[in-house]
Amino acid sequence: MLRTVGKTFGAALTVLCLASTLAIAQSQSPSWHYTTPSQIQAQEQQQAQMVAQAHPQSRYMTCMADDGKGNCTAAAEGNSPTEVVNGEGLIMGDRMLCMDLGSVIDCQPATNQAATASNLTCTSDDGNGHCIAGVAADGQVIAVIGEDVQTGDQMTCVTTDNVMHCTLMR
């Protein structure tokens, strides 16, 4: 009698284990997948672009080149490299407030500048006696329009209407 109960109990336990194994195997989701490091990096870049588009960064820049039609095409911020910008109604030397929208940097005139005077040193000229960039005492590089001024010359500069005009310091 004990032997029959033991066999029945063993068979019941075996069936129960098999049924639970099949139930667990069927409940696992086939959508599980491995994410590669390159996929993670791509996801992080997409998230960073979405954040940048949702929160554009504004910064003051100086127009370093224009298209000759009153549109700034390149600008720099301090000592940073020149960047491609979209600045309608702005010319070389203009100080601008620019918004980095991720795919484009859009610039508007910096309206809070009154006429100011400062002393700069010419850091770059066009080879024809016209200074195009100067450095201030604080180390900030600024686009300028300097007639008869060459690299290394000390200049007196006046900013009016967002354009810095410089003359040779005498």
C-alpha cells in the first residue's frame, strides 16, 4: 500500500513539475533583445538632440564673415573656432545674440549695445592693411573693421550699431 501511494505521489509531482516548466516557458516574452553599445550611443545622441532642440542655447557671438548682401555667414564666440551661422541683416564685425537650434545657429543683432570705446590689439589682418580681428585686455577675440591697421598694432575702437570700428592708436 505504501508503495502504491509513493508511486502515485511521485507521478503527481513529476506531472506538476512538467506543467510548471511549460507554463513558465510560454510566459516569457519573445520581445527581449540584446542592445549593442553602438545602439546605446545612438539612443543617447538622439536624446541629447531632443534636449538641445527643446532648450536652445543662446550666446553672444561676433560676425566674422558675411555674404556681401547683409547676411552674416560665419561667427565666433571669444577664442572659439568660427562656426557657420544664419544672421540676416548682419555684417562682419556685428555683435549678435545667437540661438543654437541643433541643426542651425540663428543670430539676431545684440540690441543692448550703446556706443562704447576700447583699446584692442590687432590679431589678424587681410593683407591689405585692414585689421579684421582684435584681442581685448580680457583675451576675448572680436571681429573688427580697422582701416590702415596691421597685425600687432594697438588700436582704439568704437562700437556703434553693433559694429566695432578701429583706428591705429597714436
